[in-house]
Amino acid sequence: MKKIAIIGCGVIGTAIAEFVHKELSYRGRIVGICDIDLEKAKALSKRLKPRPKIFTSIEDLVQRADFIIEAASASISGVVAEKAVSFGKDVLIMSTGGLLDRAYLFERARRRHCNIYIPSGAICGLDGLKSAGIGKIKKVSLTTRKPLQGLKGAPYLKKKGIDIDKIKKEMLIYSGDAKEAIRYFPQNINVAATLSIFGIGPEHTKVSIITSPRYTRNIHEIEVEGEFGRLYTKTENLPSRENPKTSQLAVFSALATLKEAL
């Protein structure tokens, strides 16, 4: 029976906690939760029986559990992974942007005999990308189309003076590499980080972000070219009802990865 800790009590963290409670209770139980917003942590704790303890220290929480789940943000995910690996604990990371400057953790986890799990998130085709990586990859590109509300609050919009509510037609918001995309859209383009980890790195992964008032889905198109040939996938995601910045498939991918890991 695994003792599970969840860091981040938003849409994904809550879905994971309820899934463990209802579907995986024979394999694990939630022993602790943590969130920068204490009210979110309290609300989630009340929904679970027995109620998990609320922690304010990530290190204390990591030491208490066997399996750590990060569902917070890229600003903290790297720290969570670092703490988990340092204590030899398995960890599932949703906000993969925080791992881009911590590639050494994968080798460290191997030496500590623990695992870093990365769900596929809101995209399909990672299995093909990993296979292609055995040979030479020439190109990895991501074209993302998001509804206006799915981009609201992104630092890039403030930097460029873009008022998302005034956009009346389809507009290319961003074109560049994944490294900058992840920095400018930390809550919107996590798939770019995941592609970078499994592919050729953030500096060589090209990203385009398009929005329109007509869009109702988060659409991700991936193109990979290399020694193997060409791979193309298109995933049309319904946004989560609770948070338009999160695709429902991203939530499901977390649950599927957790189920497999346990």
C-alpha cells in the first residue's frame, strides 16, 4: 500500500486525489497534501476520508510519503522532483517545464533506484518521438491552437501589450522556440516542455501558438522529421470544465500514468 502525497490542489490535483480514493484505494492512500493556497488544500482535505494531513513544507511531505505527485506549476515542479529524488522517492511530474534545467535528475533517480514519471499530457505521439530519438531527429515542431480564455493571464500577453478580450479573429500570438514559449506561457504550453524532454531539447523545438474567438478546443499538432521518416499527430482536446487552461486529456493522462505506476 503506497503512501501518496499531492502537491497542488487545483483541478488536476483534486482529480488525482479523488481517483486514488475511488479507484486505487487497494494500491495507495493519500497521506498528505500541500498547496500555496491553504484554502484549496483545506477544501480538498474535506472531500477525502480519511482526511489527509495538510503540509506547508514540501520536504516534510516528501519524507512522509512513498510516491509524490506534483500538480502545481513549473515554478515549483523542479524543486519537488529534486526533493523526491534526494530521498529516493518515486515522483510524478505534471508541470514538466520545471525539469528542463534539471536533466541531471533522471540519471540521479536511476542511481537512487527511484522513478520520475511524466504523463503524456494533452498530446499524442510521444511513443513515436521516443522511438525516433534512437536515430537522428531533424525537426520537432508544435502548433497549438487555444481559445482566448485558455491564454488569459499569460506573461507574454502583458509583455507584448496584447488584450486577449479585444481579439476578434484568428491570430498568431507566438512563434519561437519551446524554451521561450515555456517561459512566456508557463500555464498554457506545458506540452512544449514534454516534447522537449522526449525529443531534441527546448532550443530546437519550434512552437507556434494561435488563438481565435471561434476556438472551443485546445488543439495540438506535432510534426517530427528525422532518419525514420515523418510523424504527424493532431489532438483536439476539450478544455477541463473547471479550468479552461487545462485539457481534459491532460487530467486523464495523469490518472492513467498513476494507475500504471502503482
